[in-house]
Amino acid sequence: MNSLNQQQSFNESDNVEFDDEDSDDEAEALTAAEVFAKLEESWLNEKFSPELLEAKTEIIECIMDQIRVMEDNLVKCKKDDFKVCIHKMELDRIRFVLSSYLRIRLQKIQDYTAYYLNIENNRTDTQASLFSPEELKFAKEFHSSVEKHLTELAMQHMPSILQTLNENLAGNKPNLDCYVFFRVNEDTESVVIDEETTETGEETIDFQSDEQHIVRYQPIRHLISSSKLSLI
């Protein structure tokens, strides 16, 4: 039998053990296509979010495993089989989404390194890290390199009162008050869009499933992490 027919493809219903961080169960059995759908959602959320979102380490590991399986099976296939082209296109699509997702995250880390490292250093044991282990290592090394470069280039020549490099860099942070588009995945009532002030009352809105809205990111950021909303 052609090995492509036995291949784990993201268009087929192969089950993958996936540790869902929002579930009380130890593992959730998802098809390969469902895992890729989770990656696509994470990619779009990361792409359109002004801040670094929590790392989807489990999804990335599942996707990497699937890619290795597909690559191994493609090597065993007959080169003149038309299905090879189809599966190569599918593999290229998966690689593109994965690499784009990782590049976007690295760019955010580079742009606001001190800010995110400060969050990481101050988080409690019950709070999830924004970084994957590899990203945290990169962030620390990148921050150290930038700090060393700026110190040698300029900071050591400035008055001592201006040489607090960490505090100066930490002031650079993402704009959480920008506006974003999103799609509602789950009915959510009484979402506070604007806090109550002395001049105006509290503004709330009910989101219905499949609706699309544009609002400030800050009030709805917690609904992105809980997957009740998806950025588009």
C-alpha cells in the first residue's frame, strides 16, 4: 500500500494527545486537523494582539511531531505519485503558519524585552509564563546583549543618575489601548468596555456567538486568553 495512505495528515482524523491548559482533564484527544486549527487561531491572535500572549508550547510540540511524521512518510513515497504534491503543499502551509507564529512572538520579545522579563520575574507560581523555555532563554540573552552594548556605547559616559538602564528600557511597553477586530466564539454577557468615571457611567456590552466587533484591546484581553474571543 502506498505510504501516503497511511500518513498522518492534517486533513485526516488521526487522534493526537494534547494537554489542554484550560481543561481539568490530563489530556484531550484531538485530531491532527483540530490541532492545526488551534495553531491557526493562536497565530491570528498573536498576529493581531498588541502584546505577547501566553506561549502555546503543547500545540507547537504536537505540530512539530506531525511535521516530522509527514516528512518521514514523504521520503518513502514514489516521486511520481500525484498525492506527493498535495501533501507537500499541505506541509508547506503548516510550516508557514508555524514559522510566522514564532517570528511574530520573537519580534514582540525583541521590541519589549525588559517589559516582559519584568512580568516574568514578578509572576507567581500559580501564573503561567508568557514564554516557552526557549523564548525565555532568548529573551535573557538578547536583553543581556543589548544592555552590554548600550553600556559600552553610551551609558558609561553619562551621569550616574542616568545609568539605570533596566528602568529606562522597561518603560517601553505595548499599547494595550489600541483597537482590535475580533470574532465571538462563545456568548459572553456584561463585558465592561469602559470603567465608570465621575462624568460617565460604566459601559458594558453583551457579545453573542459569531458576532464581530471592534473595541479597545485592554477590556477584552482576558477573553482572548480564555478563547471566548478570537482576533481577526
